[in-house]
Amino acid sequence: MKIPGFACKSLPLAVALVLANSAAAQFEPDPLGLTRELPAVYPQSWIIAQDASFFHPNDGKFIVLDAADDSQHGRYKGMFNGSFVAQLAIAESRPEMYVVETFHSRGHRGERTDVLTFYDKRSLAPVGEVVLPPKRALTLPIKFSLQLVDEERLGLVFNLTPATSVSVVELERREFLGEVPIPGCAMIFPTGQRGFSSLCADGAMLTVHLDAQGAVLSTERSETFFDAQADAVFEKPAMHGRMAHFPTFLGNLISVDLSGDSPVIASPWALANGVEGGWRPGGVQPAEADSAGQVYMLMHPGGAEGTHKDPGSEVWVFDPEARQLSARIALRLPAISIELTRGESPLLVATNINLNLDVYDAGSGNHLRTLADFGQETPLVLHGAR
Amino acid sequence: MRGLPAAILLLCAGVSLHAGADEQRARVNYMLNCQGCHLPDGDGTADRIPRLKNFVGYFLHSEDGRAFLINVSGVASSPLPDSELAELVNWTLLNFSKPQLPVPFQPYTAEEVAELRKNPELDPESRRKRILAELQKTAPQLAIPPVAE
Amino acid sequence: MNWVDRLFEQGVRGVAKRTSRRGALEKIGMMLAGAAATFPLLPVARSEEQESDAAASNEGEESGLKETGDPLSCDYWRYCAIDGFLCGCCGGSHNACPPGSQMSRVTWIGTCENPADGKSYIISYNDCCGKSSCGNCLCQRNERDRPVYRTFSANDINWCLDTDSAIYHCTTARVIGIALDS
């Protein structure tokens, strides 16, 4: 029909223009290339699940989660990779994290290259790397094979060929400085300002102090204080600052003060003192501490030779100075690893035998939620935000 | 070892030890404490684990070398008591490296081992190289092959 | 029956039926956690005890070692300290590597008691390397396992240390001698 004042041909165009103009007021196309970023300082309720992807470990993952978030998908903040049983250390003084990992040039074969990869906490993107001697220890996830000392200026990597040593990396200049042999000893427990201690097969502790260039200043061996055959000390203590609380296979606790030049090794005491049932510590990461210095321990009953990696059905809470049991937390499912988030109201997060993460209020022991089905396979070790 | 009847595993290879030594016990202790790295024939691996076969006997040609064999952490930090450790080291020398030993061969005693193992070597690779370099100079008649890097 | 059996009986029955990835992961959780001593991973359960003189053989060789039990089950006597995938479920056997994988000579050594004769045998847990994780028959038992500072008694270590590739595929359990306490 003819509309006075309009040419028929231009009606559709006119209508289209009118429509377009009104739509444009409500719709802005999504820009290309939007990428989320995380805060430079992670909230205290965040944890990083170290997933070695045991069935295809070249594709290891570190998954960042908010353990306080009830939203199945909202709690998932991001992830970054770690190749072939990688280990993780998290800086506190800067928004950086370190992953030590192994690559083969043809995936499953070819030339081996070990690197320390630098990750930015905000972008979760790699921002640098240092190539290391290809001898880092290839083991199940364990925090003490990669540690930071000297106010986070030096990164220390535990090597095993099977001869053991420690590679030293300058983290600000991103430079490999050298290697320190630690024959017969293993793992890295930061000691003093710029040193580390290792546990030795003969039951002693070796302590090495470095100079600013990563060269050895001094090496000292302690008196033997345990028998690796009769009652081995776990090489995975609960750390609180420079206090290292080592559980033993038979269920004792040996606290070692690593704040000075030489370790101060306290006498052992029995964790299950007075409690019946043959309770012993066990798991992949069985011992952790909260910000207040309380020690949490995964415990299983009926302990015997060979049960030191069994899942724990309870977490026991200890005051290590008073040498007393403060609380027993019954777990809804047995767990193989625990972690405590920092701060005054810590969460106790436990990797359970279904390989999901149970979150408990550490004070009351109440189970709050389970973090499940977040793309994980074998989240064997957990790191609280720092 | 694969495929051998169990009985053969128990046979002695006729290695002569000093009085009181137990060949079978030494052999088992070698399996449990050394073989995992130094391998059943004492071959080691070229760049990582020192070779014992036709080699370890050279160390007894110097005092430092003799001490080194007990100072080295794999020996010093062994769970074995001193007497069994001495027996094991003596068996290892005779079983894997008899041609390289000095004559007469002076076996380690439990007392010697007890003393030496108190000082585990902190940098075994460097010391090993030093000892062998010294022996190559002072005892060229041994014709010690160059150490693999 | 220990507390692990009691607690997980339900779960295991469910797991055995399920073929889902979730079910497989629950098995993994229990295996990794060391409960494997009580749960064979395959439907061939403990009840099938077989006397076998040739149990240790490969390619028709007879070792002469008397053995019972199922070499494809986590609770087979040789696996008292195994940590990994059974090579027998991966195209190899308890003493042979699967095709194309390379046996590590460097290894860790344990001792296990043989129920067929009551003696303790020395077991060499050589890994097979150069291929990615086999993924079948994951077992973890820890008798006389010790922490990493006792390197030659530690099963948490990837022992593919003298092979061309460090990538871990599966684990064997070779009987190499008799322990002295027998």
C-alpha cells in the first residue's frame, strides 16, 4: 500500500533502519579476546589441587579452586599445567608460582628436558623458565622437592638419579646457579635464612647453608635421631614457619626447629598416647599445620608394617608445644591428603578416597561441602593459598 | 637370574672370604642394599652410578681410596651393622674386582668400618675423581681406565 | 576383615559393576591410598587359588619356584610392595615387559613372603619405560617400603632412571633370591 510521504522502495530500508537503531541501543557485540584474570593475592579460602594425572602424567594439572564456594562451577577459578609429575611452590612476596616439570622431545620419548617454569598468579600464564640439569626427582607429588629460601630469592629443586642433590635457581634473575650434592639424604626443608636440611638414610639430618650466589657456605650433619628401619620418619612434615613437625611410621612426632643455623631436634612423643586401636599416621600428604601452629594428622586404626600410606579415617589435631591431642575429626570418607587454609578460621580440605575434596571447618570438624567433578583425576596433594 | 631354578640362587660362587664371613649372607645383602643401583653384575650405569665390576678394587691402592669406599654414603649410611657391612664390602671387592685388588688383600674389619662410616663423604663425585686421578699418576702400572664423565 | 574391607564393601561391589570413568577413579583412589592389599582389581578374585610350578616363567622357561595365586591380582604374593600398574595386565608379565617398552635395570628391591612355601624372597620391582601409563591393574602395597631418603627401599620413586625415556609404563616383580630370615 502506498504510504503518503514515503517511496515504496525505501519502506523496507526505512523499517530496517528504525529496527536497527532501536536494537543497537540494547546490544553490544562481545569483544574478541576477553580473558579473565585472578587477583594478585588469592583469598585465603582458595586452594590449588595438584593433579599429577597419574594415568597420563604428561598432562598434569594444577587446579585453582575456592574451597568456600558452594557453587559447583563458580568455585573453579582456573588451572595451569605441569608436565610429568611436576611439583609446585607458591611465592608469598610476589604474585608468582613455580612449577618444576619434565618434558621429552617426542612426548613419551626423545631427549629429556627439566625446567623450572615461572607462572603469574594473575594470568596463570607462564612468564619465564630456567632449564635445569635433567635429574629432578620423579616421585609422587610432594611439597618438599621444590622449596623457596632467602626471602624467596632462591628456588631449590630436589634431584634423584638415584644419587641425590639439590639444584639452586636464582628466582629474580631467573638463572640456574649450581648443584649441591646431598648423598644419602633427601628432600628440602628450609632452614635459617638461606639454607635447607634433608633427612638421611642413616637417621641423621644434613643441613646446608648457601651464600647469595647459591654456593655452599657450610654443611653439617646432626646426631642420628631416628632408625629408618624400625621407625622411619616421614619425609613430609607439617611446617609452621621454620618449625617442622615430622610424624613417624609408628606414630610418634618429632619436632625440629629449623629457624637457626643448626636444627634443634626435640624428643619424640606418641601421637596416640592413651588412645586404643593402634592408630598411626598415614597417607600421601598426612601432616599439615594451620596458621596458629596446630598440627593436623591423618590417622588410621590398626596400623602395621606397610600401612603408612593407608587412608586416614580421622584427622587428629595436636598442640605440638603442649604435646597434647586437642581434637579428633571424624571424616565423612577416608582421605589420603590434607591441607589447611590460612587465617583464623581455617578450612580443612581433604582428598578423599573417591579423589574428591571434602571441606571441613577445621575448628568444629563439621563437613561443609565436597568439591567434586571439577575435571580432576588424581589430586594427590593440596596447596592452600599463600 | 630369570629362569634359574631356585636352588641355583643358593649356590656360592666360591668367593673366598676371611674366616667367619658368610658368603650367602653377603650375597643377599648385596641384593638388598646395593644391587638396585649398582646392578647384579656390578656394572653401574656409565654416567650416574659408579661401576664396581673390574674397577672398585683399584681404590684399595691408596689410603684415601680405602677410606672412601666406606665413607661413601651408600656404604656409610647402610642399615647393616658394622660386621655385616665389612663382610659385604669385602665380598663385593672379591666377587666383582679381584684382579684389581692389591696383593695381599687386606679385608676390612668391623672396627675399621665402624670408624670410617662415622664420616660420610659429602661430595663423593669430586673425591672419587681426585682419588682416581691421583692413582693414575702414582700407580700408572695399574692402567686405570679413564673415569666416564 | 580389617576396617578397610568393612568400610568399603559397599563401594567395592558398586565399583566392580560400574564401568564409568567415575567408577574407575574410585578404584584408583582406593588403590593409591594403599587399600589395594584387600581388593584385587580384576573380577578374578582371591578365591581362585591356583598351584603353579610355572607361574614365574616366560617363554616356556620354568623357574622351579613354587607359587600360588593370581599374578594379575594386586594381592599376588610378589606384589607386597608394588606401586604401579601390573605389567601382566599390559601385555607383559610379572617378570617381562610389554612389547616395545624398556626394562629399567636400576630399581628398588623388596622382600615378600611366599605363601606357597612360607619363605621370604627378594623381589626386584623393575619398571618398564618409554610408553605412557598402561592404566590397567593399578596396585599399591607398602610392606617394608620406606621414605625417599632410603632410596633403595622406596616405591614412590619413578624408577625409569637408566632407560632411554623416563616415562613410566608398568612394573614387574622379579624374584631374584631368597632372604635370609626364611
